[in-house]
Amino acid sequence: DGGITQSPKYLFRKEGQNVTLSCEQNLNHDAMYWYRQDPGQGLRLIYYSQIVNDFQKGDIAEGYSVSREKKESFPLTVTSAQKNPTAFYLCASRHETGYTGELFFGEGSRLTVL
Amino acid sequence: KNQVEQSPQSLIILEGKNCTLQCNYTVSPFSNLRWYKQDTGRGPVSLTIMTFSENTKSNGRYTATLDADTKQSSLHITASQLSDSASYICVVLYSGGGADGLTFGKGTHLIIQP
């Protein structure tokens, strides 16, 4: 079935460690996104990519890094520089024609810093 | 500044009752508005899209309305079911905004009680 797969579902990190969240899609979508969701807040854009080997910072990119080496994959690294990384992270993709396309989300990854 | 405000923040109703969720936006110029349903601990899923020329659109027991003049949208749920318990997120795309042109509301958390 076509869709977006995020892993792991749950992740625990010690302070000072980098962690990488995986996001894979088989929808043949051009654009991929990473959002952060905190309780009582709307989704906030971390990074997005419209094409392989190219990506742009979103509203809250500090402390995060991404890569887009393949169309299907858009991993997110939460670095030790991110001061408050505990959150629910959502990956999404969209077919970019006309920018009106629906966002398709993965099931999310919940990161907890111990 | 583009903003999307949703109300109420949370809502509890009895199974079988109807309810209406509100979304007010200041996004300009407007392209389209989507309602997403997000089950707890999962990724959002699109329910419906409203474009500038549409006033009403139904998807089963969900009916969305749009008043582009007052910049308001509503999502009406008829004969609620326990499976309707979720957060409902209003997302507005502004025209020409490109890949990052989405503004998210904080969502309405709906609980259906038996």
C-alpha cells in the first residue's frame, strides 16, 4: 500500500545525544516536510524539501538537520543543540503540482529526552 | 501575519449528538482550506478541502462550510460516533505561498462520550 512510514514510533534520548528519525514514502511525491507538534500548539514546520538534494529551513529549524539524497527518503536529525526536543514529530509529503495538494502524514515519532 | 484560530479548544458531547467546530483565518491571499482529523498519537488525515468558490461540501457525516467574505469556516459533525473522538485541525494555504505556504490552527480536541 502507498503511504509514509516513520520510524521509530517511540524514541528516548539522553541529553547531549543526536538522534535520527526516519521517513520513507512510496507515493512518488516531490515534496516532503517535517513538523513538530507540542500539546496545545499547531504544527510547526521544521524543514521541507521540494526536490532531491535540496531543502529549506522552516520556522523552527535551529537544532535540527535533514538530508534528501533520495526522492523517497527525508530523515530528520535532532541534534544536541535543540534545547527542548521532547515532542511529537510528523513527516508529510505532497505532490507539488499547483501547491494545492493534500498533505499525507506518517504516523509520527514521539521523542522523549530523559 | 497569517493566522488561523480554531474554537472551541476542546469539546465534549454525547454520542449521537451533533456539533460544529469553527475556524477563522486571516490568511491572504487565500487559496484553499482543509480540515484534517488527527486520532490520538497518529498523523492527521484530510477530511475535506474548500476552495474560494465553494460554500458547502459534505463527506459522509462531516459537512464543511466556507464564507470567504468573513474568512470563516466550520465543520459540522452529524450523529456523532465514538470514533469521531479526535483533534480536528484547520489548515489554510495562501495563494502563491509555495511549499511552505500553509498555516495551521491549533486544533479542536473533540471527545465523544457514550
